Amino acid sequence: MGEFDFIEKIRSLCAAATLPSGVVGIGDDCAVVPYGEGGDTMVTTDMLVEGVHFLRSDATPEQVGHKAAAVNLSDIAAMGAIPIGAFLSVALPKDAQGEWAERFVEGFCRTLSRYGTPLLGGDTTSSLRDVCVNVAVVGRCESGRALLRSGAQVGDTIYVTGPLGDSGAGLKVILSPDGERTAEATRLVERHYTPTPRLSEGYALAHSGEAHAMMDISDGIASDLGHILGRSAVAAEVDIALVPTSEELCLEGGRRGWNIAELALAAGEDFELLVVGTERLPSVVDFPLYPIGRIVEGPAGTIKWLSQGVPTQLNLQGYRHF
Amino acid sequence: MGEFDFIEKIRSLCAAATLPSGVVGIGDDCAVVPYGEGGDTMVTTDMLVEGVHFLRSDATPEQVGHKAAAVNLSDIAAMGAIPIGAFLSVALPKDAQGEWAERFVEGFCRTLSRYGTPLLGGDTTSSLRDVCVNVAVVGRCESGRALLRSGAQVGDTIYVTGPLGDSGAGLKVILSPDGERTAEATRLVERHYTPTPRLSEGYALAHSGEAHAMMDISDGIASDLGHILGRSAVAAEVDIALVPTSEELCLEGGRRGWNIAELALAAGEDFELLVVGTERLPSVVDFPLYPIGRIVEGPAGTIKWLSQGVPTQLNLQGYRHF
């Protein structure tokens, strides 16, 4: 049973309980629960496991703390909502219960504070061997204002908020322990451990009146865009020559012979926003948006890849845990 | 650094962000976030780790799934709120990704359904070795109706909703692998793995007008009652002869030479409700409430133990993870 089969199994088991009107459940960046005049509540949750998402031998505890906060805040950003509180559960083996735990919590709380998010609760427990961290964040937005994955329309342009592939490249650096790291490699590792949640951008996009669908890039756009297309019952054309990449990725990738397009499209964990909207969208926000393609008619969920306008074959998959 | 020191560290780091008016953060069964006319949102989260909270060799996957749902629903019950959605994060090692995962999710979803709670989201990931499960549940109640830990008043009576110690006794049975289990031992193990969240009782108590403070019993009343007393700045007298225990516990405890009072007062995980209110409280609800003591003046957070009215010395601690 693969990860997506497992999620389908969960979804089918829980479909029994019909959701109340206005509630958005499994399948978006956050769940949405309407609270009448009080607005809509968003909830998201993410788990980080030692040996899978981070190595204690490589990441500093502060970096793990930052990332645990940032990936959840990114899901709130992807709805165009404002975070109102975080919940931290942490399982700690004996050798992480002292300095590691303190520094982890410092990194976690510093990032929460930077984005005005109080820690409202959680759970602490021991574990036998590995650190396991789960964070849930609750957010809020005006009633009906959240940008879901299901709103993409034929003719819309597809944008991203920043360069892609750095985080995946950073992970490749971490996993290839070969001597000295260049300045570029060090910067890529940093990007892997300290992603920036695009909260102000997400809020502005949701309030622009020109955006129709949004999500954050966690599995890579090859996989993530498919979710928007599937939920919106449309197809897309994406030009890989338009996908923005950083100078560090190009330099280090050139040195190491990496497939840069594959990293940019499928490595994931960039936590930039993937947003679909009108042609006017970039002119009504005050930060850069990179157009990478457009929404077209076609089989729901399919992407036609182009390279400088010419159709090309790609065989890419987003990251799957099992 | 012990578990409670760690929680203090977290609390002090996050106290920097002053909470908005009406928000209840760390220190109660749930956090409370007001949503104006929409009522108050409650959020709780709990983590279960293999080898610490359950053994895959002993608990069925359905039991682990049930417990993961029940302990969180119990926190919603302890506020007098209604659950509106659950979030499941699960980290699975290779050997749990097939049948174990399916059966776990079946048990989890069955319990959610029984209490009318939809699964609204979550996260799935692999892990290297141990299963780690985190559940967050969001609930709702009328504005200002939640029963906090801080409302106990001198002269109030202290009640519990059912017998205590069975769960802790069940754990002792699990941890002593010595041949045949009696019917009573089997029943105690069942109580350990399948606690009942007291949702309808919690709701009725919060709406009775006669209850002042409430929490669920997760660490044992010796520790849990201390939290109510501390937050309410009062003391208590508890008569251990009044603490209800089951026939199974008495029979099996007699056979095995257990200290039954210690199990009932300090083993925890009973998930009965501990409620403080007026003398009239039992007469306005339609389920049994067992009076075990009363709120008195005295050093905040202290419990004076009695046995059939006579002062007695007890040296008990609730469970601490590290």
C-alpha cells in the first residue's frame, strides 16, 4: 500500500461522516471550518521524523525547530489566512531531552514569534529512539475568503512566488557527505532547513481579487500542480524554461552534474506559493510573481510540459513517503 | 531537565507573545480561541509513541487507533465542548505500512464516527523504526461556556465520573508477561486500551450551571487535581476511601498484591472526568457522580489526604515522561 493509497483509504473510511455545509476537509492545505460572523477557522498539521525529515547529526536543533514551525505556517499562508495559534507535540529520546530539546524549542518559538503566532498548547512525551515532532497551526480568515485548490479556470496564468529546487538540492548536499562544502552548497542546505513561510504574500494574494487557486509547494510542482488541476477539473501547460531557479542551484548543480529541471520541478519542500489567477495578478501585488504556464482545457489533472514553447517529455514524481 | 521543567521552559519562551483577550493557552485541557458570535474554538493535541504508550506486540492496531481518538476527545469532553473535527498525523516504519496501518485507521475512524467527529486532515510519513501518532481535535462551545481548571471555589465538592485505576492496572498486566490472564486481568487491559471519552457527561456538566472547574484524569488525580487547585489558588481534602474502584481492580489487585489506592490515585489514563462544583451537582445530571472530597482554604495546589475521615500520609506522583 503506497502513501497515496493509504490517504485514499483514510478518506473513504471517513467519508461516512458527511461534512457540515462550508466545511473543507482532507485535500487542501488546511481544513476550513466556518464560524459564522467570526470568520473561517483553518487548521493544518505536519509531522517531522528524525532520520526521515532531518538528521540530528546535521541539522542544528534550532533549524529543526524553525522548520517545524515554518512548514505549518506555510500551509496557513497557502490559504491566504492569518495564523492565530500553534500546538507543538514532541517525542524525545533520552539523549535529546536536555540541550537538544531546549535549543529546538528556542528555534521553534523564535519563528512563531516572528510571524506573531502564540504557542497555545501541545504535548511532550519520551520516545525510545527517534525524535518525532508534530505541529498543528490554527488560522483565521474572513468568511469565504480562503483560496482553495479548486478555483483554477481555463485561461488563468500559473505563477510561483520564488525560485524552486534549492531545498531539494540542499538535501542532496546533506546526503552526500563528501568533504568541503562550497558557499553555494552551504546556502542550499540553509534553504533546506530554513524555508520562509510566505504569509504576507499569501494574504495579499487572497485579498487581491485576481487569484483563483493557491497551494504551497511541498512535494514539487509536478505533483502539487496536479492537485490544483484535479480539484479544479482542468489541465495545464507549463514551460520549464520559465521556472525560476537560484544562482546557487545553477552553480552547484553545474559542478555536481545535477538535473536542475528535475530538482526545480519535483524535489519539493520549497514552500513557495503556487498560485493561479488572472494576467493582471502581478500588477496588483508588490512582490514578484513568476509566470510558468497557463490553465487549459484537457483531461483533469494533466500537465503538458513545454521547453521554450516546444513540447517535451518529462517523467517526474513528487516525493512519496511509502 | 524533567518533563515539567521543559514545559515551563516552553511556556516562558512563548509568554513573550501576549495572548489576545479571551484566549486560553498552555495549561488547560484545551486551548480556547473566541470566534465572536460563532462561539469559542477548543483545540487539543496528544501524541502516542510506540514502546512508550503502546506495544505493537500487545495492543491490536484497532485499539491503538481507538485510544488515539479517545484521549483527544476526552480533552474536548473536559471543557464541556463538542468535537467538530479531528486531524491525524502518523509516522509508519516499513513493517507497519500495510495491514497494521489499515487496521489502525479503521479503529481510529470508527471511534471518531461514534462521537460524530469527521476527520478533516492530517499528515502521513514514513519513520525509521517506531510508529508515532499525533492527533489534534478541534471543538466548539457557546461563548464563555467552557469549564476551565481555574474555577474551583472553597466549599465546592470534588467529584469523579467513574472508577479509577483500571487503566493503570491494565498496563501493569501488560508489562508482566506471566502466563494466563484471568477474566479480570483481560478486562483491565481492555480498559487501558479502550478508554471512553465522557463527551455527553462533559457537555451536561458544563451546561448544568452547578459545575465550576473540570479536567480529565490523564496523569492520576494526585497530579491532576493539583492542576485545578493551582490554577484556582485553593487547596483540597480528598478521602481515599471515597475514590471509586472497580470489582475487577479489587479482585486482580488482591491476587497480585497491588497497592490499589496508589493505582486509583496516581496511575492515570482513566479518562474519567474530575469535576468541582456545588453539592447540588449530582442531582441535576442523569449519570452517577462520585464525591471524593472538597475544596478548602490552604496553600494553593495542596491536597490533604484522608482515609475514612482520618488524615493519612501518601507519597504519590503522577506519571512523568522524563
